[in-house]
Amino acid sequence: MDNDKIDKIIDKYPSDPSSLIQVLLEIQSENRWLPKEALKRVSEKLNVPLNRIQHIITFYKAFSVVPKGRHEIHVCTGTACHVRGAPRLLDTIQDLTGLKPGETDEDLRFSLETVNCVGCCALGPVIVVDGEYHGKMAPAKSEDVLKNYE
Amino acid sequence: MSEILLQIDGREVKADEGMTVLEAARSAGIHIPTLCHHDKLAPYGACRICVVEVNARGRKTLAAACVYPVEPNLAVRTRSEKVDKTRKMILELLLAHAPDAPALQELALEYGADKHRFEKESSFCVLCGLCVRYCTEVKKKNAIGFFDRGARREIHFIPEIAAKECWNCKECFPLCPTSYLQAAYHLTEALAFPRPSSKPASGE
Amino acid sequence: MPRINSASELEAFRKDILSKRDPKKPCISVCTGTGCLALGAAKVVAALKEEINKQGLENKVGVVDVKETGCPGFCERGPIIVIHPEEICYLQVQPGDAEEIVSQTILAKKVIDRLLYAVPGVDEKITRESEIPFYKNQMRNLIGNNIKIDPKKLDDYLAVGGYSALVKALFQNTPEQVVELVKHSNLRGRGGAGFPAGRKWEFARNNPDEPKYVIVNADEGDPGAFMDRALLEGNPFSVLEGLTIGAYAIGSHEGYFYVRQEYPLAVENITLAIKQAEEYGFLGKNILGSGFDFHVKVHRGAGAFVCGEETSLLASLEGKAGEPRSRPPYPAVKGLRGKPTNINNVETWANIPLIINKGADYLASIGTGGSKGTKIFSLVGKVNNTGLVEVPMGITLRDIIYKVGGGVSGGKKFKAVQTGGPSGGCIPEEHLDIKVDFDELAKVGAIMGSGGMIVMDEDTCMVDVARYFLNFLSGESCGKCTPCREGIRQMLKILTNISEGKGKEGDIELLEDLAEATRDASLCALGGSAPNPVRSTIRYFRDEYEAHIRDKRCPAFVCKNLISYHIDPAKCQACMICLRKCPAEAITGGKKQIHVIDQEKCTKCGTCFEVCPPRFHAVKRLSGEPVPPPIPEEARILARESKQT
């Protein structure tokens, strides 16, 4: 991601350290991950030491230090989904994609993550793929849902 | 700054507004054990070894002496059944990581902590944060930092900065209660920024 | 949009809005909260609009409106439609129903029976929304407006009386009087701790330091709780109005919404609401000509449950890692950037306009001695009517679960209800008649929390529940302090071992010791309350722990290492269903050959148990006992009478 784009994002916010997380969220959203060069640029412009940035991007789950796949699968593992069978659903999706939560496949097709409640508990168990919500998921439905995402 | 009167272990102690219970206790010659505390650094309140019983406004709780601000009529107990039991457990939890750390042995003896109560953990860092805080607050180099959170929290050197700054500094080394820091440094050095051959090959 | 510069201008504007709205004109309100959107509500809206267009009604003034609204709470039956003015409520509406709805209900004034709520067990349908038992037994002071408002249109909020509270506060009360009103109402914070809001405001009010900040804590992180999401998505204006009143009362001119980034629609709607409020002059400089300035920004979280803790939230707002600070000093004294700050939960702020408009005594007239007003709960899990329910404090758990919730789903037996999320506890059947309020819940080892209420049945393993919460917390703890980080680490280890059949005598006692230290010595409430699920499950379900430890048995058949599936050869009819569906291909057999599960290949997914036809009931779950060895191959041939034509 070139410095111009990064600077444009940084300039949207007050240029002090408190903007750090909001800036990084936007870069993450546009670029789908946070390369080291982007972090160095942010460190310079917001005057925040690199060790603090490194802590923040590993502390908060919204950030990724490796490229994400084209399609992000989020399996809800909130309590309501848990009692409705989310662990079995997660197992099935893990088997189908060959991924564990936090991983991305080699072709950069899918990234798998668990998420702690998206607020759709009546639909549990829920998975969200590319912002599209799929409710009342059964392990048997997973293959059909995922094959729509190339 | 106004003067505040509080009670520590039944003794009346005079303190200044803005002092912590730890500072007040020390000024009165009362000992409270610490691990993550350092006079050159801002109080951190992470290890919780310094917990004491405080009675404020009728409520009795445990509080970390190093960060709890003095208040008028505060009643503090630096030792009690609850305090001792808690310190023992904290030590045992830390000993699971660093059973042979010199800084923990004396305390373990005093509080009857059993280094085998919990299975040995893989990392011998106790996350006191002395190294990170020293580098940030005193040296202002930010060569080492925390990563991740929860049970996965760790310290790491930032290789680019460490390669430039650490060789001639290493002031954080003596602060580490477990020597994990030294091990982490040497590993980072070996993997991320090998020493050029002009530098001495063995220790400092 | 016009800028409104005085109270009288607002009233004139409001009258103008109302005069342009015919209360008799049909309006189809479609819930477009995240839940219903996931069930296809957007397609329903599109289908309705298309149908209206097709029938040539779009340009005929006075025929029908379609409104996209916030969440009314009956999430189990979404997508939901309410047709005003008759208040006809249609449930589980599909795009294909659009034609019938427009032709039959809007034009011919006929009700479509199959879309109505059917009373279980009797041949009765209910037409009006307010008469549906789910809604009838609630007291929907806060969430009731959701179905009437398009959250992207401030005018809708004005049409239901919005911003009249701000006018009252700014022009009929001094800031101190507003604080007194809130104190008098006895409103307790809705975020979980239940601290009296008025008292908290007073601390910040009385602090001479400047500037002061007010913050909306919308980092609703408890898994299974989504009340704040519905309020922010559905009626962001009410929260904004409450915040503005609070800012006036405390003397703050800068406010923040801290919204978790997992709620993109809430972020969108509150951002839009702020923009509209600024245009109207309800926010910004010289609000409504009162001389009071107040600016608000939206700040997103980045995926950390701990940031719901107020000092962690402050750290995050300052661009740092979400590590809590020790208190004292409290945020009212030293908060954001070291200045006096008042942080309250979304639902707490949403209560403020109600208190100003209806008076402090009104709120104080609802609820119990120690807990006033209503509370929104997210009633989820093994319950029939899953959704958001708003009830007065003091209602019993039994009434919430059975009267409002329609009882335990699937005809199963109730086991426990978990309240308060990862900081809360599990309440068994013996306490179902307690009156829900802050103190009563604490007495039985749970907490009110933010409102998550998860119903559990006979198929829930309480050891697994404790393990689940600790696992959650071990990933969410900031990791700074020893008791939380290490205490949770060790408790989780023990619980995992127990659930895997590796538990040993002394484990329960060790869990209790760890729980005590973690609770007493942690830096913040995450660690301080982390032991609650363990302690409450040991308190009420100790026998389950002991079964796992001593008998290596999971009574609820959940813990994979402790259960086995076995096909009873006496009952198997070789129908091949389980054989085909087994994802691990672990079942052998044939059309006339009794099926046998290969225990080595079995992944314990439970599919065979679920698909075996009830009339055969051949698949058994075993725990704590050895699996019978497979019968010899020769004995597996099933002799069946062939049907002779």
C-alpha cells in the first residue's frame, strides 16, 4: 500500500497518538492487512513508537499482520451459538477448508476466524462470510454455503 | 500538597497527597514485598505481590499497594490470612513459569509457596514488564515491547531498533527477575540481526 | 434540513411533521435490524416496494408507505412486519408474500392468517402486535419505539416526541437539577455493575477540573447479548439525546460513542444520526439556541472484549492497548486524558429522555426497592421465543422464560439460565422464582450483567459451560496482571482436563482456591468476575463435576472424550440413513445388515444420533461405561419380512 494512500487516511484524523487505532482500522479495511511499511509510516506521522504499534496490532483482533483471503469466514462462537452447536459447525468448516481459526489458505481464498457474538443470537449458529450473515447453520449446510465463494 | 493521615498495620502514618500506599509504608519503614515495582519507573500494578488489605469507606478489599493512592483514614493491613494466602497463590502461579528464579525464592520460602503446585509452563517470563517500561520510560528507545494479550502475552525485541541500540546498552538486563530477557535478546540477535564480525564474540 | 434555533421552533417543526403524516394511512414497517437482515428482510422490503410499484400505488398519495425500522425484539420469528395503523403483525415474512400483503391486507383490508402469530397448542391466531404474548408480557418503554422509527430519519424520532426531553432539560432545569432528577429516579447503570447513575454524574459534575467528557460504552462484548446493538441500530437518536442531556448536566462539551467494530450497522446508524442532529442544531454549537455547545464523535473498537471495562475503554480511546487502570482514581476524577469523565452504557443513556419526560417518580414506580425501571434482556439459547425482551425489574425468571419466552425449546427439560455473560453465573431451577433485580441475582451467585440471559437444557453440560467461559476469557484478558492471566490459565487447564476425562480428586478444591485469588487480587473486573461461572456451576452442579472426575462420565453427553455412540443391534433396522450421513464414514453395514460404528473412526459429531428415525431409536449415547463390542458379522444379517404383493 503506497504512502500516499496511507497519508490520506492519516490526514482524516487528528494527528496525534489517539487516532492510532482508527487509522489502523481503516488501513486494515482497505488493504486487508497491515504490512510493516504501513506501520512504519504511521509510526512516523503520528509520532508513536513502533513497539506500541506492534502491541496494538497484536492485541486487537481486528488487525491482521498477514494477508487475508478473498473471503473471510467468521464463525460465531458466542454463548447462544455455542449451546446451539457452534463447536460442531466450526469443526466441519475447519475440515472443509483445512484451516484453523486465524489461518488463511494458500490460494488466499478463505480466511477463517471465530468471532465472539455478532448479535444475531436468534439465528444461531451463525456464520458471516464477507459481511453476509448465514443463520440457522447446520454442519451439513456448510459445504453448500461455502461453495458460493470463489 | 496537603498531609494525609492513614493507618498501616495499626500504626498512624503521615503521608503526602498523591503518594501511594507503598510509598507511605516505606516512608514509615514498613515492608511490603514487590516484584514489578522500580523506583525509576511509573508504578505498574501488574504482579500483585504487593496486595494489601485496605478498608476504605467501610469496604474491605485487596489492593495493590504500589498504585493505590493514600486517602484520609485509610486502614491498611500489610499481612493477614487473606493477604498471605493470596501472595502464596500468586507466587505459585509465577513459579510455574520460573521455578528457579532467584527473585522468587526468598518470597516463596516466606509464604510457603510450592513451586510444584502447578505444572511447569513453557515460558519462563513472568511478564513483570520491567524491561519494556525501562526502555520506554528511562532510555526512551522503545526497543522492546509487549505483544498479544491474555495467556499469549509476550515480550519481544523490535529487531531494527534493538540492532542499533541494545549492544551498547543492556541496562535492562539486571532488572529481569528470571533471566528470560537475556535469553530473548540473544535469540533475537541470532535470528534477526546477526552481529557483525568486528564486535567481540563473547559476553560483555 | 432547517436549523432549529429554539424550543418553540422545534415544537412548530414537530407539529409540521405530524400534520404531514396521516395516522390513518397504512404504513408497512419492516424490521431491518441485523438479525432480520440476515433472514432476508432487505429482499422483503424490495419485494414490497416492487409490488406497490407494480400495482401503480407508488404515486397515489395516501395509499401506503414502507418503512425500514429497527429491531422490535421478536428475533426468533423474523423477518417481521407491523402494519400501522391496525398494528397487524406478520411473522416470518418472505419476499413471495409481498403480493398478497399489498393486495389483501393493504387494499382489501383482509388479514393473512398464515402470517399471524399462532398460539401454541390451540387453534388461535393473534393479529395485533401488542396482544402477542411475547410482547404483551413485556414493558417496552425503551425498545417499543423501534418498530415506529426509521433509524436513518431523525424526523421519525421527532414524530414520536423525540428531543422534547432535551428541551425540558436545557430550558426548564439547571444542570444540577438534571443531576438531581437522575439521582431521584434511582437509575442504576445498565452495563453490568449497576452503579447508581445519578451519583456517578454527581462526582463528575462536582469536579472542578476541565474539560469534562461523556462517553457511551457501546462495546457490548458479552457473547449472547445484543440489546445495545438493537438500541443503537434501531433508535440511535434516543441514546444521543440522553448523552446530550448528560453532557449538559455534567458540564461536558465533548462526547464519544465507543462502538465495537463487530457492529457495522450500529456504527453506520449512529454516525448518520449525529450528522442529522448536527444539521438540525441538536448537536454542535449553541444547541437549540440555549448557549450550550456539545460535539460528539464515533470511535470504533478493534476487537477486544476487555475494552468494555471503562478504564480499558479509555485506554483504547487514547490509542493504546486496552489495558485497564487501577481505581481509585475513578474516571469521574481522572478519566480520558486525565480529566473528569462519565462513562455509561447505551441502555443507561437511553433511559435518560424517559426520566426527564415522565419524571423521576415514574421510573421509581417501576421495579423493586433496589432496582428501578425496566431492563432489556437478550433471551437466547434453548428457548422458544428467542429475542430481546424488555421487562420491569422484579419480574421472576420463570415469567421471563416461560411467559415471555414461551418455555424451553424442543420440549426439553430446563436445566439452568445463565445471566451476566462471562462475569455471571448459572441459576438452576430451584431459583426460578426469584425476582430479577441486581441484588437478588447477586445473592444466588449470578449478576445482572448487561442483560444476556441464556437458557440451558438437559443437553447442556455445566462443566463444559464453565470451560467455555474460561476459554473465552483466557483469550480476552489483557494479560497484564498475574491473578487474571495465570489464574484463568490454570483454571482452564483443570477444566479442560476434567472435560477430557483427566480430572482428579482435589481438582474442585484447587479450582476454588484459584477462584478466590483471581477474584480478590485481579486488577480489574474481568479478572475479578472471571471465576463466577466456575463458582456458580460448582455450587449448583457439583454432581456433574464429580461424575466427570470420578466416573469419567458426562451426564449431558457433551464432552467428546467421555461419550461414545453405539447402535443397538436389537433395534437397528438397517435403514442406511446414518451410514450415508456419517461424515467420518465410520459406519459399516448394508441394506439388510445391521449397522456398526467403528469407534476408532467415530468423531462423536452426533449425526447418527440425530438422524436415526424416532421409531427405531437405535443409536444410543454412552458415557462412563464401556461400549459393547460389535456383534459378530454373521449375527448382523437382518431377517425382514418382505412385502408380498
